[in-house]
Amino acid sequence: MNVHFKDHIRVIEDWPQPGIRFKDITTLLGNGDVYREAIEQLRQLVKEKQIDVICGPEARGFVVGAPLAYALGVGFVPIRKAGKLPYETIEAKYDLEYGKDSLAVHKDAIRPGQKVLIADDLLATGGTIATCVDLVRQLGGDVIGAAFLIELSYLDGRKKMDGIDVFSLITY
């Protein structure tokens, strides 16, 4: 299937604030064939990595990371906003483009030495993903890559991924 994924991304001007061109993936997710192909192409990009588990940040990282984990036959670990997980967690604070937030993961979600791929919908400035990397490393995991549907290359998020292979389907 030859899919031009950008044709399935809706760009919304001035949302959530003036000057932002928001990349809305709900139009891609709503098309089963295109969604399946996007996950398959991400799988092809990362399949040579020796991945033990995939982590994805709430919430759009779940819709990329979980099906990618399923396609690769590995586990999925949700990284959630602080206070949302029921068991013992570790947390890390980070800066958003529009403020501050905190992410958490269960203390027993990653075993020391596990090879972890982080998956999300979008790489922008890299703050969220750098925080995910920090959490995984605190638990002793080895982050071997990060996979995204979209990369906003003009925001230089890759710079925060020093030493981590970055895989993106769509680049703006």
C-alpha cells in the first residue's frame, strides 16, 4: 500500500494558541487501512532493533505504542500523568510548550537492562520524550530508540534524543 500519510493529517491553524499549526492525527486514526499501514511502516522501521518493551506517553503515545507493541509481539508500558497509575510510581517533571507537567510510570514496569523503544504520535521540542527517557533510565532500562508518526524537524526535538535512534514516518 503506497500511502501519503500527510494527506491523512489535518492541520488546524492557531490551535491551541495563535501561531501554532496543530497536526491532528485523528483523521489518520479514523481510517483503518491508513492507521494499520502507519503502524506497519513503523514496525518495518524498528523491527531490527532488539526491543523488549515499548513505552508510550499518555494519551496519543498509547494509540501508537500499543498497536506497535502488538505488531512486534512485545509488551507495552503506559507512561501517564502523575496521579493516574494505581501502583507505586516514579515521577519526573518537565516543561511543555504551554506550561509544566509531570509524568509517572510504575516502579516495576521496566526491569534493569530491558531494551526499550519509546513511541508517540509527535516529536516536537522533545520535552515529553526526554522525560520518558529519564523515567525509563531511572528504572534501569536501556532506551534503544524512539518512534513517531510525525516529527516537526524545525523544533529540533532530535537534539534532546542524543544517542537515541529516532524513527519518524512524516516530517514537517
